[in-house]
Amino acid sequence: MYTQFNEQFTAATRQFADTASQAGRLALENAEALFGLQLAAVEDRANATFAFFGEAAEARDFDAAKTLLPKGIQVARENVERAVTTAQEAFGRTLKTNEAIAELAKGQFEAATKTAQANVEKATKAAAKAAK
């Protein structure tokens, strides 16, 4: 009786550990992708901003400074657009990762339910035979 319980407990624990490992791997891959995405966005926008500051440093008169205003506004607008786009993509990736983790958990619960039902049926049949 105890060995059967121990075997079932060990199998369930192993299955849970495998599922937790898969979920952790998915979460880590998502974090890595998000970090890369954010880093690329920051690098792109920093390059554009520093290019604008380089042009601003070269402005020597009022006319040159007047031409910088539209460029500065354009750089600021592109920075905001890139930030919003990056945030949306990060949200979408995170949502997909969470859905994949939920599917893993759902599969774990379904497998545990099937195993429990099989054990209950087995015990019911054994009890019925013992009662006869």
C-alpha cells in the first residue's frame, strides 16, 4: 500500500518538476527576448538623439538653430513612437508566453485528473471484488 502511494507521489512530483522546468524555461526565454528588444530600442533611439545633439552642437548662428527645432521635434516624436511600439511588442510577447505557460499548467491538471480517475476506478473495482 505504501509503495504504491510512494510511486504515485514520486511520479506526480516528477511530472510537476518537469512542468515547472518548462514554464521556467519559457519565462526565461521571454525575459531574454524582452531584454534584447528593449536594448535594441534604446540603442536605436540613443543613436538618433546623439546625432541630433551633434547637429545642435555645430549650430553657430540663429538660422542654424531655427532649423534644429523641427528636427528636435521629429526625434522626440520618433522616440515616443518607438517606445510605444516596443511596449506593445513586449506586451504581446509576454501575453503569448503566459498563454503557453497556462497550456502547460492545463495539461498538468488534465493529466493529474486522468490519473486520479484511473486510480479511483481501480480502487472501486478492487473494493467491489473484495465485497463479493
